[in-house]
Amino acid sequence: MITKVVDFDEASKVVKVPEFLKGKELRLVKINEKDWWGLCGGTHVKHIREIGKLIITKVQKKGKRARV
């Protein structure tokens, strides 16, 4: 998994970003080599290792989007 901190304009090139986030730093999450998955809306940590083990209990797919 790769994360990248970007501004509104750069994030808007790869994902749909709500207008109210203009002027804020945004963190994008990339799960595989080719696709940016979306904006990170969770608690920010310095490195993903700080989170520990995660268990995904449900995934909903709606068109091109997925909600985990």
C-alpha cells in the first residue's frame, strides 16, 4: 500500500474530491501498482505499521466505487 500527501488540484486528477476540501492537504491511498483507491479519511499515522492488524468485515461495490 502506498500513501501520498497532495493538494486539492493533484488529488482531483485521480479521484473525485469534495469542494470543501480545497486548501487542505489530502492523503491518497494506492492499493496496487496501477490504481489510486481514494482519499484517506481515517486517523493519520506516520506509518501504516502503527495501525496493526486490520480485519475487513464488509465490502460494498457500487459501480466503480467500493466502500470498505
